[in-house]
Amino acid sequence: MSHNFAIATSVTRVDTSQGDGAASFHAEVHEGWDILGNTNGGYLMAMAARAMSEVAERPPLTLTAHYLSPGSVGAHRIEVGTVRAGRRLATMTGSLVNATTGREVIRLLGTFGGRGESPDYRAGNPPEIPPYDECNVDRDGDDPDAQPVPELQRRLAVRLAPGSTGFRSGDPRGVAEVSGWFDFADGQPIDEFGLLLASDSFPPAVFNSGLPVSWVPTVELTVHIRGLPVAGPLAVIFRTRFVSGGVLEEDGEVWDSAGNLVAQSRQLALTPRPA
Amino acid sequence: MSHNFAIATSVTRVDTSQGDGAASFHAEVHEGWDILGNTNGGYLMAMAARAMSEVAERPPLTLTAHYLSPGSVGAHRIEVGTVRAGRRLATMTGSLVNATTGREVIRLLGTFGGRGESPDYRAGNPPEIPPYDECNVDRDGDDPDAQPVPELQRRLAVRLAPGSTGFRSGDPRGVAEVSGWFDFADGQPIDEFGLLLASDSFPPAVFNSGLPVSWVPTVELTVHIRGLPVAGPLAVIFRTRFVSGGVLEEDGEVWDSAGNLVAQSRQLALTPRPA
């Protein structure tokens, strides 16, 4: 068991004999990266992305994962396929399968490759979050009915903005938004794979809406990597604007401490009624 | 050649003997659904989605397409696979291949299934667009250097908002946004597949930014179907908030004429410099 993200999401190629850009990997889902026993979706995506990236020989640019069954601790197999490898971009498939149960956990499709040069345009700014030291460590409160803080948060040095924590004590502010700072507890640098984790690492924004929603299983998560962050914690904001027909979208923006946008995410999740 | 969207995106199952939820389809890309000779990306996505939906026996809920090579008129093959078919949702793969060249055009991954019940929450409104009859038919202007109006627009009854057409005459308003009304020219009703087309049917929002960007090839497009529209034209808005590192995102919202959100889209596109 490792609390180091790079180790806990490492993958080992087990079959280099396949042609056509296909390859198999072994990976071990570590303890301590879960939400109430279910392994975090960003962690699973990052693990699969490492295998896909190794075959693509390029970092992720846009990656989509569909969540099929809950992730759990133990041995997994990752199957990678190459759809098309061009000069600049490579499009890859991935599949993460629980080696014990044989059940597929996530299926992925992504395009990998370096970013290039372009004129810049920006019609948005980093979220306004109080300085890191003035934000809240996300700890369990005294209220036994409050939302428990997931084990995952103990791996991370997440600090939620003061306006984002109301749901933990049964006092959501009525706006489906959550923001704060993301970092690793052990201070390791954040690369593209860390950005994938950051894109799925906060409590669901809908928890602050005031709606009776307590469980938000992800159907699909897409992350666009927009840059590599400079050192320091990331400013992260997630917003849900529409809950309807049993589903919601959650949009994430991840900014580095120099004010550069480094990732955008969107997920579609289900909103089952509380039991 | 058909100008009827349902006919022009129809698919025919050619192999029903495959097990494991796999199937092959024949499809014909029709003339007249292109942008300067390249078949529209939403059209290609809708065509593949029809095949995936037929095997899933459910409508699309969230669908991601990665664009591999330009689409062109003629015979195509669609390969569909079933990743997981559950009670409510089915996750499917798709691949659209040009039958003449053998080149894969798009690869898809999506989850299909009905929407359900939930409490509603809404932190956004339909775009403010003047009434349909007061908006502009998107026709070629008198300026020979202006962006030409794609052939696709002659299949559609799109009306751009007055503030969205500046780029055609070399006078972009400096905000990467384009909005207007979407409908089919022949008045056919808009179903889930029509919503996929609507999500990729407008001139790129970045054309109104004032940046020197003249060509915006899509890498990946994800569409969430949020509802079936009531009769009447759709109010559509696309926004690009960040252009950097040679890529941009474009976010789309599609609303029906009763003010219901019916689709959300996001694409990642390249921003090559003009030659």
C-alpha cells in the first residue's frame, strides 16, 4: 500500500509481443484512495492513462472514461489499443479490468500528444479562493449525520474554500459549486496524471445545492489537459448548472498557482434518490 | 443524395451473426452535409450513433467521438461493440470507416439509456437571441475575402443572432461566442440524433474572437443528451473561453423553444495558424 500517487498508480507492461500498438499491463489498486470503499474515479483514470500514455509515447491531451463497475483494491489488468498514431497525435483505447472478479471497471478513449503554439485568448479567470492557509482542512465534523470525509482526502492536501463546506454540517449554501486548493499530502509534483486525479477529487458540487442528493455515480468523465502546472497547489472549482431527468453535469476548472488554466473536466453523473 | 437528415444518416445492419453484442452496419455519407468538402462532424457522429443505438436498443445519453481523418461522400462501414449492457444503461463502442479508402474516420465511446426522475436544479438560462424571424439567414456576403457559408447550412434553417455574424465580413466582435436558432430546412422533428448534429452545426465560436484562426479541426467532441426537444427551432449557443497551447475548447448549450436544456456539448479542437 502506498500513499505516493505515482507509485500507487504505476503500471507494468506484461506483454510486449502484441502488434498493431496493442499492449497489456498489470496494475495494483492501492488502499486509501477511495470514497467510502469505492476507489476514486480520477485515480482509476490516471492509472489507465499511464498505460495508454506509455504505448502512445505521448502525454494525455483529451481523455474520456466510462465507469462500468465500482473500483476496489487489488490486482487489475489494463488492455491498451492504438486507434491511430499520427505525427502529432495518437488516439488510444483503454480498458481496466479487475483481475480477481474479471469485471471491467472503466473503458477509455483518448487522444494523446503535445500541445503546440497558438495565439492566446482567455475569457475566464481562476476562481477566487482565500489563500491556502486560510482555507479549511476537510475533516469530519462533530455532526454524526454529516457527510463523512472520504479516505481519499487523507492522501491529498485539499483545502476547501469556506463557502464550500456547508454540506458537511447540513448547511449547504444553495449553489452547486465547490472550490478550493488541491495538492498531494506528500508534496510530490503534479503532472498530467495528477491533473486527472485533481479533476475528480473534490466532493460533488451538487452537495452544496441543497437538493436531496447523497450519491452521484459518474457515468462518464472527460478531461482536457491544457498545460503542465508550475509548482504549488492548484486552484480548483467544480460547478453543476443543471440537474434534470436523473442526471447532472459537473464542470471542473483546474488552475496552477501562476494563474494558468491547466485542465478542464466535465462529467455526466446519475442522481439517484436517497434510499 | 438526400437532404432529409433521417435518410441521409440512416444505417443498415449487414451482419447479425456476431455474438457479444457486436454488429456491422453499412452507411452512405450523402452529399451536401459538408463544410468546404469535409463532411460535418456532427453528421458523422449522428450516423455512427444510430448504429450504436440500434444495438444498445436505447437512445444516446453521453457520446464521445474522436476525429481521425476527414469525412467524405460515399460508402462507409460502422462497427459496433457492446462494452456492458445493464438494466438502465448500455456502454457501447463505435467505429466509422470509409469503405473505399479503408481509413477510419471516427472512433466513438458512449453510454446509452433513458433518463430518469430527479429533483431539478438550474443555474443557467437559454441564450438571449432575438426572435427567429429577426435573425440572419447565414448567406455568403459580398466580401470575396469573407468566410464562405458551408454547404451544410443549406440543409439547415439556421438563423444566427445579429451579434454572431461579424466574422463573415471581417468584423468579429472580439468575443468567442456564436448563438442563434437551429432547425432543419425541411421541418422534420429533431430527435436525439438531430441534437448530435445541432451540437456541431454552427460556425466556430473562435471566429468571433478576432484571433487569426481560420480552421479549427475537432480532435474530440462529447455530447450529453439532456432531454427531447418540443417542436420548434432550438436556441443554441457556443462559447470558447480559452485558446492556448494550440488548442481550444468549445462549449455548446442547446435549448428547446419551451426553455428546456436538451443537450450540452464540449469539443477540443486544434488551432493551426493560417497558412
